Amino acid sequence: MPLMNRSKDVRWSGDAVFVMAAAGTAAGLGQLWRFPQLASEHGGGAFILIYVACLILLGAPLLLAEMITGRAARRSPLHALRHFGTSAGGPRLWSLIGWIGLAVTLLIAATDTVIGAWALYFLGSSLNGELATSPVGANAPAVAVPGALWTLLGLTLLTAMATWMVRRGVARGVEVAVRLCMPLLLVLLVLLLVHAALGPGFERALEQLFRPEWSSVTLGTLWAATGHAIFTLGVGMGVVMAYGAYLPTTSSTSRLVGSILALDLFITLGMALVLLAFGPGAGEQMVEGSALVFGSVPQSLGAMSFGSYVIPLLFLLVVLAAFVSIVTLFEPVLNYLVEEYNARRPRVAVTWGVFCWLVGAAAILAFDGSPANPAATASGALMLDVVARHLLLPGVLLFALFAGWVLPAAVISAGFAAFGSSGMWVWRLLVGVLIPGSIAAALIGSLLAVSTP
């Protein structure tokens, strides 16, 4: 069946929507709980400096590569990679990068639906005042957690809403979700930051997050910063490439990259400050994953003034972050399937939504949907590690090699018209040499960390 290239007929209504959609893709697990744990383990401010360096030297060139590839091809990521790979005389195997991206988007979207389902349950419980009355202390019982039935109901609601939005298309679906959710998410984050700044734990959080402890920096710190910078920007999944296909030719790619980095960094550091300010106190062990967001933080808030009003805001933020991530992750998959099979978008959206629901439901039943259960928490963290290290990083490595050595010179020159030839060659050096080497080292480091007892 002939390929229907429908990406060429779709455009964003403005650059701001593109920036919010790209930043919203990864506004889930990475910013919500992984970063505070990484910063606490790897030297606070020292880790942040290394992380920002990774964003600039690794993340920004990759974002730029995905943008110019998508805008030049005006096709889905998998078709764009196949087209440019074969036109350069290379094998069709370059499309493997796209397949890896599709697999990663499925796993992350399914994981975010489970996280969002938990947050929906906690949001309802907090509005009833149940979480605010939970005692706080070393021997306090865990916050009541949802069973599999409640989590499945939340999963169904979130998946149905996301499916309904993406089936309406980019302008009437994805853009509407991004325009509504991302500004509200940022407002909630600012409100939580203000409340945290007025609380007793804010000064401790500032010191814990920004004070550099260089003695805690190891090679593992470099691998962690590299992996998290790539994961939190969503590069390598094809999302930015798909959205780049909707960019007008007049959009400044360098300005868009800078805006995405700034928004991503604000969300990351803002959420870290909130969670650290309301999280474990001085001398207490830093908890990880869902135990932080769904356990220690709401319990601490429940003992504070106005805590019963703040807890629902926290869980509403988590729900919004999960929802916008799901919607923005659905779009590249639909983009490919509609073009490949000349299929109707509503039918494809429903089919993919059901498939994603099945994956999420399997995760719920496997881990009993209990985020405060240590076994379930460990399983969720392992799932995230598998996605970030064992699937995403190899795909990013292949894409960096593709962009640096296979992408046609005409495409690169058009994308770097504003940078000049020197800027283009600096970019090719970063993408073709530095980034593949860094990612390969991070992969080896993560594998060694997993294999070490």
C-alpha cells in the first residue's frame, strides 16, 4: 500500500506549543522522582553542574538533529530514517532506530498511565482528607495505597482521555491537551514552590540540592548524568523528530532548543526542591521512586499548616504530568501507523490506546498496583531502568551515528544556515564523535553497575 505522507500537511499553531509538547513528553518519571534521588546520591550541586553540561553538550545537539531531520523529511520518524538512510546509499536497517523509539514510547506511556492512575486515587483520597490525617514518623503506617481494581479504573480513565485527545488530530487534540495541561502544571509547580519556600525544610532542600559535594562524584555520576539528560529530554524516541515535521520552515531551531532546555531544567529543579523540602529530614535516608511521591512527602505535608490544601495540588500535578506525557507519546506512534497503512486516525488511536492499556494493566496485576509496597517500588524502578538504559540509550547511540555520518549534507546545511559552516562542523563533531562515545561509556557503566552485586 502506498505511503500517505500526512505530516507535510500539519503545522503547529506556534513555536510555544511545540516547546511545551516537547518538554511535556518527559514531564513524568524523570522530573518527579528520579532526579532528587540522583542528586542526593551524586553530590548535589556537583551533579547538577555535570547534568547541565550533559544537557548542553549531549542533549542540545541531539534535539537539534531530531528537529532538522523531522522538518526536512515531513514524515514520521521511522519513515524519515528509512528515507534518508536509503537515499544516502545505506541499508534500510537504519529504520531500526525508529522501531526502538516506538518500543520505548510504548513502555514509557504504559508506565505513566500506571503512575497517573495511582495519582488519581491519591488525589481523590486527599480531597476526602484521608492523607492529611496520616501520622508522620519512623514508625508511622504507610499511606493507604490503591488496590488493583482502583488502579485499573484510573488506568482506563487516563487511557480513554488520552486516546480521545489524539484521535482528534494535532490541532484539535494534541495542541489542546498541551495548551491546557502544561500552563496549569507550571502554575501548580510555582504554588508548591512558594509553599515549600515558606516551610521549615526549604533551606535544607536548597543546601541538599545545590551544595556541591565533589567527594561524592565518581564515574557512576557521569553515567547517571548522561543517561538522565538524554531520558529527560525525550531524545532518541522520535518524539521531537515527529513534532519537528510539523514545524514551519521559518522557526528558529536554535531558539527552540534553548527554550526546551530552559523549561525542562525549570521543571526538573523545581520538582526536586519541592520533594526535598517535604521529603525525608536531615539525617534520614533518602527514599526512592514512588515511596517519595506517594509516601513520605504527603505524610510530611499532612503534619504542616495548610497541608490538607497542598496535598491535592501535588497529586493533581502528578496527574497532569502523566497525562500530557501520555498524549505527546501517543502522537509519534499514530503518525507512523497512519502513514504506513493509510489508516484512519480515529481507528488507529483506539487500537493503540487499547494496546497501551493492556501493557499497563499487565504491569498493575504483576506488581499489585501498590506503590508503597517495597517490592512494587523496586519493580517500578527496575522497569524505568530497563527503559532508560537498555532500550533508550542504544537507540540514541544509533541515532547519533546516523545524524553525524549518514544524514545528507544538504539537510544539515539547511538546518544550520544560521550557524555557518563552523557551527555545523562543531555540531557534527559532537554528534558523530563525542556523543556516541559518551553514550557507549554510559551503557558500559550501567551494565557494570547492574552486574555488580
